[in-house]
Amino acid sequence: MKKANKALAALLALTMVTGSLAGCGSSNGSGKTETAPATEGTTETADADASASGADTLVASSTHFEGKFSPFFAASAEDQHIVDMTQIGLLGSDRQGAIVEKGIEGETRSYNGTDYTYYTASDLKMTQNDDGSVYYDVTIRDDLTFSDGTPITIDDVIFSMYVYCDPTYDGSATLYSQPILGLEEYREGMATLASLIAAAGEDNTDFSLWTEDQQTAFWAAVNDGGTAFAQEIVDYMAENGATDVTSAAAGWGFELADGATAKDFFMAIGNQYEWNFSSMEAETAGSALSDLIPEDVYNYSTVGVKTGDSADHIEGIQKTGDYSMRVVTTEVSANMIYQLSFAIAPLSYYGDASLYDYDNNKFGFEKGDLSKVRSVTTAPMGAGPYTFKEFSNGIVYLDSNPSYFQGEPKIKHLNFLETQEDDKVVGVESGTIDIADPSYSTEVRNQITEYNGGSEEFDGDVITLRLYDFLGYGYVAMSADNVKVGSDPASEQSKNLRKAIATILAVYRDEGIDSYYGDSASVINYPISNTSWAAPQVTDDGYQIAYSTDVDGNPIYTDGMSTEEKYEAAAQAALGFFEAAGYTVENGKLTAAPEGAKLGYQVNIGAGGSGDHPSFLLLKNAADAFAKIGFTLTVNDIAVASELYQTYQSGVAEMWVAAWGATPDPDMYQLYHSKGATNYYKINDSELDEMIVAARQSVDQTYRKSLYKAAMDIIMDWGVEVPVYQRSECYIFSSERINISTLTPDMTPYWSWRSEVEKLELN
């Protein structure tokens, strides 16, 4: 189930779903997203052949596979891992998710003080033109082959792009949304059968594009299975406080009129996803939509129907040689470069070579008919380090690829084994698994320590542990509209009020996070995940601890201060900010608030009603500190997830605790631009808006990083967000089975053991 999930989006800061930049780039985006608790998967029992006993077999744990191992249609992270092992991307990324532009000869970049050289399948040159258009010139290596021995040429790349841009494509990649020259003209004049019947309505009598039987079957499916699909959501939301369909839909993120029915709800879901049933599965509260409506109707969303004229090719996809091409966009798109990291799929396997003739606008399949591509979804073939053998009894079996361009893997066989969460650490200790990714916690750390004979070393005799930063971060937020002086949220007095509050919150972060997470999380100082290439580094000029200067810009803390001395210094600095905000301060206490402000504010936190949250202790400690200076911070622990979500989505909350999940591109528009869809902070700053837009309009990463740093300084000056923690995730390895010296160093969300799997050796 994915979205007891969406309603639980309010539990943003409790746990966060793992995000990743897939090695072949099938799922990319920009900015940050709200994150919700992960739902643990179940498994099938593996047979003995999957155990980590073979001298030439590596066994890695995984959660449940959907079996969509196609580079075009893989949706889950687990399926994408199989894609990563069997395919190569047109472009690749480094340890911070930044795209490597000179991959053929190798590009050296520094991370954590160490230089690493990255090799990929291609070189990329971006040219930003005076008219606003951008050229993406791509050259691939001329010595690449697929695992079946077929040489890779630029025709395979072009074929792949046309699949992603087809009007009936319904996978998770969104290349079709990019401003590629001529793309709209190519996609127009065709729509899916499902979208057309839905738009025509249940009483339609024009059957020129479909039959009456097809229409009858469609609406029967909507009225039966579709309505049941929506009703499951309504029932779930009713358990969380919803009183009718309208309120249930609102909590789920859909706006419906009063008196709406479950069918109305399903229609709204369909319209949002343009009647792509596969995409609509994301809204499930239990059942799969594919189990509720007939298969033939479900497939209506992949049947293309010609409705008018359209271009026979995409003007901006231009072949320039056997191993080169140019992609032209009409304007800068921040994440276009990530969209180009898709897998190079073999035309000869996923398409029909007889239907490919670039000069005559034929691209390996009939437009609107991806049936051949879909037919091999469960059996991938590509040029990755491993080849797919079979998926059986919860195990994916892979064999090494002798023709892999970075060298055949030293371990001949790689099995991915469906494993329950509770069995991951035990599995590595017992020898049935070589590599696992348990959800990291103090309990897991203690379990590993016990198995290692009490040793707390990360490289134990039985289990080796590697931590890496999660792709996201936790924070405390304030609404500028609700925490202000007078009527102007942007005034210096309003900013000083929020910075007074932020200063005390910030000083209690270390104790709170250490108490909850121990070594599995760290305090962060900027409103961005440490995993991002745009994140300020400690060694960067101008790097500062969050809210560590007083109202005059002087450092609050000095070297050698004790913890208690820091707390006292923060309180005094906060009083300075309060006084500058117009508060009356007498004998070290606040005695009166200026007009429009108060002597206390409420912060909402989703700690289950029991205080179980990483930021709960810091709020309680901060509340005690505020009380000593005459200010009240009321900590409101909300037990029902949807209620927390609604408080800040609706703009009612003064302060709240949540978390953001990050994506490879650090675009800030939706969060911090004055017109951003999720600008819950209500920050409205013209200079910040200009920086965010300017960063969107450039393909120069160094320039963009400098803009984002300046933008983050403005955000911190507004005092609307206190960055709190970056938690860790982990991989564990069998020290007895794996040659630990061959593990890839400095793992990140973008660079795991799979990134250099060909170098791994067994003992």
C-alpha cells in the first residue's frame, strides 16, 4: 500500500521514504517534497540456492519486487535497483547527485576531501543561447555493446527518447514534460482511449473514435471498481477524522464540492492523472486499481487514439553522427539534465529495428503503440554490469556481464533476495545474506554491536556498517504571516521576532537530536539536505552555524563555552532580538509585546501524542528556556496525522515541525518563491524570487550554487525555518564473506555499493 501514506503525509518528520537518483535516471525531479513514513514490505521465503554460500555469488537483501524491471516502466526503488544493474545511463552522476559531463575520459571531483574520478557512457556539452534556447550535445562512447553483443549507437538513444515522449507512455520518467523543441507538436493529435472516453462523459453518443461497447465497459469499471477504489480512501480517512467524502478528499489532497460522492472523488483522481490508470495507483489506500477494474479497460490508458494532425518527429531531437546527437530545448529547464540520465535501451530488443529509419522519421515502433516495449517489462536486457537471468520465488538472479564497459564484475553472480525488515541484520549475521539495508536506529546499532562481540567499530568481525545521509532533512518552521510584528511579515521587526525564537530553538538542537538518534543523525545549518551538490560545506566561505549571531551580527558563542554557557548566551541573544522587534524587556524578561505580536506562540508536532519525535525534546527544552525570559512556547503534540498536515497546509499554524525529502536538483521555487505551491512559510521577498528564478534560468552549476547559497541566507534572515537534522541510513556487509577493502568509499544516496559493484570481491 502506497498511500496510507498520502494521508500520513502529515507525519513528515517521523520517518522519511527513501528517495534516490536512479543510476539510469528513470525517476527525476527538482526541489523538495514532503515525506511520509515508509511502509515495510513482506516477503516470500527464499530457497536454499539464494543463501550467501556460493564462492562466486553475492546475495543482497531487498524488499518486495513489483517485477517491472524495464528501464521504461520500473517504478519502485527495488525494481529500479535491478534496472541499475542491467542498464547503463546516457549520463551519470557523482556522489552529490551532480551530472558528470565528461564521462568518456573521466571527470575528477572532490568529495569529503578526497578526489574521485567518474566514468560514464558519454560526454555532454551544454550551450545556452541568446534566444533562451539550450543545446545539449551528447557524444557516447564508440566501444559500447549490449550484453548480447549488439553495438550501441546513438540510434538506441534516440529510440529510447521517442519511447519516453510517446503520447501513450505511462512510466515514471517525465522527459515528455520538458521544453524540447517540437515535442508538443509531436504529442498532439493523439490521446489515450481512457482520457477521451472520460472527457466525453457517460452520456456521450458520438462513437466515431471508440465503440459503444468500449464506452459502456469503461463507465461500468468507473462505477464499480473505480468507486470502490475511492471509497477505500474515504474509509481510511474516516478513521483519521474525516466526516464525509469532501473532507476525506481534502485530507488526501483533492478539493471537492460539498456533497461529493466516492465516484466524484474517483473522477477527480482520474482527471489529475489524465486517466492513466497505472499512475492513479499512487493514490491507493489498500487495493490495487488493476485488481478492481477489468484488464481490458485498464489498458485503455495505454491505447493511443488519433484525434487530429501532429508532427511526425520531434524537431529538437537531432542525430548528428553515429555516436552523437543534439537535444534542443526552447528554454532553460533546471532538471532537463537529469531527464537525460535515462537508460540506453537496445532498439533491437525493446523495439523493432525494421521500423527504425531516422531519415524517414521512423523510430522503432508505431507512434502510439508501445506494445513491444511493454511485452518485455519483466525481462530486462541492457549494457549494465549484470545480465538478468530470472525472477523466481522472491529472488532476482543476475549474472556478470563480460562486456560491461567498466570491466566485468569480479563476482560472477548477484542475487537480490526479498527480505523482511526484521530479518536483514540477522540474515547478514547468519550468512544467508551478504549485503542488507536495514532501517537504521539505535536498536539496529546495538544489534550489530552484539553480533560483533561487543565491538562498536564500524568494521566488525561479523558485520561491517556504512552510514550515509538520508535524502532529506527535518526542520522547525514558522509562518511569516502568523508570527510577525504589526501587519508586515517582511519588516525588520517581524524578522527579529522570528530570529529571537529561532535562536533558542537552534541551541537545543544538538541535545535533542543526539538523545533521539545518537550517531545516526547530525544537526544541519542550512535549509537543504547535506546530500545536495548545492549544500554549503563547512569549508566554504561564509559558512555559519544556524542562528549563531546576535542582533548586531556578532557571534553568540565562543570557543570553550560549556553547554550551559551556550544556553545562557542564546537566551541573552534572543532577548536582544525581542527588544529589537519592539518587545519590552525588563530585568531579563519580556513584559509586553508590540502590536500584532504576542508573548507566546504554538508549535505543532506530530509526535503521536506521546512525544515520540526527533525534535520533541528540543521543543520541550526550548519551551523551558523561553519560560525563564517571560515567553511561552506551547508544544502541541498532534496524534492524528491528517490534522497536523492540515494545520500548516491551510495556513492556520503559527509554527510546526516537519521534514522535506530532497531530489537531485535543488530548485527552490515551490518552497520559497512567493508564488510557490508549497510556500507554507509565506515568505515573500522580491530579491529571493529573483535569485530562485535566475538559478532556474542557468545551466551553470557553479553559478547556481552561489545563487542558492545567497538565497538560503535570505531565508535564514527571514527566520522562517530552523534546519534541525540530517538522519542517516545504512548498508551492512558480511565481514566474513566480502573483501571489505573493495567496498566503494564515501557512500551517499547517489553513490552506493551498486555504483561500483564491478570492483567488489568475496573473501
